[in-house]
Amino acid sequence: MAVTNIVLVYSLLAGIMSILLMLFTIFFGKNIEKGKKDGKKNGKKSRALLLWSMLFLASSFAVSEYAFWLEGYNLFTLVLGFNFPLLVFFCVWFAFIIWLFESRGERKMWLLLLVLLIAVVILAMNCMDCIKL
């Protein structure tokens, strides 16, 4: 099995974990809306799960980008180089993340994620070999 395939399997596992954590976050959020007496406890759990979900989602995308890099492709030029389907794919993911955070009243968190995303994209676009150790 090639190294790229192994890396892509790890990316898939991180993506599945991210989606599962998002689902758990949505279910904990429903408990808060119903006004249960342990709403604050569930709110903290929901926020923690949402942050872990974003960490797994970021690692899934980062590992996918690393697999592309191992094969000699620059994912950022593929996405930002007017490749409409890939651009829409990433925009829909980020719109879903914004909706998820806004439904929890966590505007500062998704704005921070947006700033970090822009910084990572700028760094990756200007220095593709920075990830080489």
C-alpha cells in the first residue's frame, strides 16, 4: 500500500470522526433548546464537542492536502485556481460551520476560525515546501 493511500485513510477517519462529533453537538444543542435543567452542562459539552469536531475536520483537510502534496499537486491552486466544484465544496463546508456556530451563539469562534483559515491558506500558497520536515 502506497504512503499516499495510508495518508488518505487517516484523512477519511478524521473526517468521519468530525461528522460524528458534529452530530453529537447537534443532539446536545437540542437538549439546551428544550430547557432541561442541566442545560449549562450540556452547553459546555456541546461547545467542547464542536471544538473537537473542528479540530478533526481541520486535520482531515490538512491530511488530504498533505496527500495531494505527496503526489505533487498543490491543493490550494486546484481550489483557488477557479476550479468551481472544489471551491463550492469547501464553501459549503465553511457555510455549514458558520451555521453550526451561529446556532450556538458562538460568533467569535467561527470568526477566529476564519482568520486562522486565511492565515493558513496564505502561508500554504506562499510556501508549499514549509510542510517538508
